[in-house]
Amino acid sequence: PYTSGLELIGLIKSNVSRSVPIMVLSAIDEEDTVMIAFKLGADDFITKPFEGPELTVRVNRLLQMVKA
């Protein structure tokens, strides 16, 4: 509860598994935040609001990464 989304990315990638795909859904679209998320290990970043079809394509892409 006292962990930011960016901190959570680092925790997952360092303690759970580097192979777990992470997609960030955020209302913050500042370039610095996006770049930090990717540097911490996020695999995708989508800014709210977004459309359902776009989310579907992105989730399917990440699921394909897991299957490979």
C-alpha cells in the first residue's frame, strides 16, 4: 500500500522474475516518468484514457512474449 507503481516495477523485476511482463497504465504521460518505467523494466506503457482495442493489442503482444 505504501509503494509507488514505479517502485513496484523494480520490486517485481528484482525479486519475482525478470521474465514477468509489465504494462504500466497511467494518467501521467510525462516523458521522464515513461523513461523511468522502461529503465526499471516495464515492457509497455499506455497513457489513460485509452481505447479497448489498443489495450487488447498490447496485452496480446505481451502474452506472446511470455509464450515465446
